[in-house]
Amino acid sequence: MPVSEFFDRIWQNNLLRKQYNNLIARYPKKRQRDVAKSLSVTEAQLIDEQLGLKSLRLTTEFSNLLKDLVGLGYVMNLTRNEFAVHECKGEYQNVNIHGKMGLVIADDKKIDLRLFLSQWRSVYAVHEELSKSDRYSLQFFDRSGTAVQKIFLQETSNVEHYQYILQRYLDENQYSPIEYVDEVSKEESADTADDISPRIINAQTLRSDWEAMTDVHQFIELLRHHDVNRQQAFHTIGTDYAEEFSPNDLQRILLSAAESSLPIMCFVGNAGCIQIFSGSISKVKAMGPWLNILDPEFNLHLMESGIAEAWLVRKPTALGIITSLELYSDDGQQIVQFFGQRHEQKKENPLWTKLAESVLASDVHYKQTVVA
């Protein structure tokens, strides 16, 4: 690094630190992600600059590191996007990496992940000094400096193995700045169409291909083939396969699932990771702008104000229709998906079908408003 750049970097760091300290003095409980947004920097940059915590930069041997996570034992895994935070507690097991794709499915499915490693850029071991205790984590970031997943140690986690990971993967270069891109491209983790602008779609061919699906996993290929994103497909396919409903009805759906112990699946993802919960939920509570599921081993925090569109979607399979409730932001990003929990080679639970379809029966006024 040239001497002039070194001086510039030190000056910029001091300015950022001053801005950070001033912001935290005013808002001491503000989360790192929100702090970064307020300062117009990435969350990864705050961590790299040791602002508000202590961190060690680890090497980007992601495939080996992910496999070594198995030794941590019981942890909390967090995956989020702009409007949804998904937290699951369990153990990393059955880690499989195939090129730039990763799959983690614990025996009990408490940790269930789809990983898109082509988007990953950096990883840190983080030590936070909280009021009651210290907190240790591993935090992974994509090429824009946005977190793809965070793994937090719990009381019963294997701290010795965490120490081993720090020693095994410690990056010798702790100081040179990491370059990040402004935006992360959509690859395996997202639809191929990057925008939601109007385009000419062959509705007849799209419908024919939709009806020919025999597995829900064929849906992504259908989108790629027609060069559309999910919402464009939903608006085109017809109301027998996709219908818009009011996001205000979601709380009732989750409360009904909790009261009846109906097992569901909840998907939340970003450019680098999709995290899945499968099982029954019990505590659903709205708090301020957030609609929450607050269970011992699964938390979902959903910012309802970020929901621009909500869709009931029906996808054909060899075993019948699979029904989902899907929420999207105003820029076309998927926020969360809900399904009924289903075992392989089994039909969809009719109790979930009935519950999901009920969003339409209680939604007449909303549909009239949308049409108008």
C-alpha cells in the first residue's frame, strides 16, 4: 500500500470511529446492521474496524470451515434479509459442499441451510462484551459486505472447538482493507430476472410449463427458462395458480397454526444463504413494527411494513398441489415463504391447504381494493 493511501486509510478510520461513537452515544441499543446503514458503510466494515466489538479475520476456506462447524455442538444460527430475521438453534451436521453450493441438514432438521458460496467474501470470529456476559460468534458476509449468516455460541457449545477454529483459520493478514462490491448479483440463490419492470411474457407457454411441473424444485428452472422473477410469473399465470392476498392476514394464519400445532415450514434467505425451519410453532406476538414467532429454538422477526405484496401460490407436483404463502418487498425481493411441513414422497397436509387457502375467504375487501 502506498504511503499516501495508508494515511488516507488512517484518517478515514478515525472519522468513522468518531461517527460511530457519536451514533452509539445517542442510540446505545441500535443493532450493528442498523448502525452500518446509518453510517453508510457495510456491517462487515464495522466489524473489520473493531467498532463496538473485537474481531479476528479468518481465511476464506469456506468449504473446510463449514465442515469444521460440526464440532461446535449446539449453536444459534441466524439468517436475515432486509425485512425478516430467522433464528434456529441446533447442531451443524451433514455438511455437504458441491463446488459453490452447500447443503446443511441436521438429523433433526433444526439446522437446515442452502448455501451459495459464490457470493461469500469474508468471515470473522467476533467477541462482544455485553452487560451480563460475553458473546462469541462466527459471522459470514457476502461480496457487498452484508451478512449471509451468523453463528452464535450457546452455553453448551464447545468453546474449545471454537478456539481450534480460530487457530486453524486465522488470517495472517488482519489489516489490509477488504474490497466489497456495491451489489451482489443474483445467481443460484435467486430468480434470474433482476428487476420487476414490465416485460413481454408468453403467458400460454408459461402456463403450459407450470402445469407440467412434477416437483417444486423445478420452479426455479421454469423462471430461468422464461427469464422472469417470481412476481412476474405470479401476475401472469392466472388466479388458479397464484392469488394476491392482504399481508394483514398473516398474523391470523400464524396464530391458527400455533393454536392447532400444525407443523409448518418457514424459509428466509438472502444472496448467500437460505435458512429453513420445519415444525410446530407456539408463541406468535406482534411487537411494534415486528410480527414475531418467539419459541425456544426458533425465532422469526418479520417487519410487516416492508411487505409490498403477499401471494398464495399453488405449484403442481406428481403428488398434488403444493401451497405456499410468499411475501415480497417493493423492490421485488422475497422476504419469507411459508409451507406446510411435508415429508418426502407425501402429499401436502390438507389442514395446511385449508389454512393457507383461508387467506382468500377473508380477503374480499383487499381484492376489491387491488383491482380498483
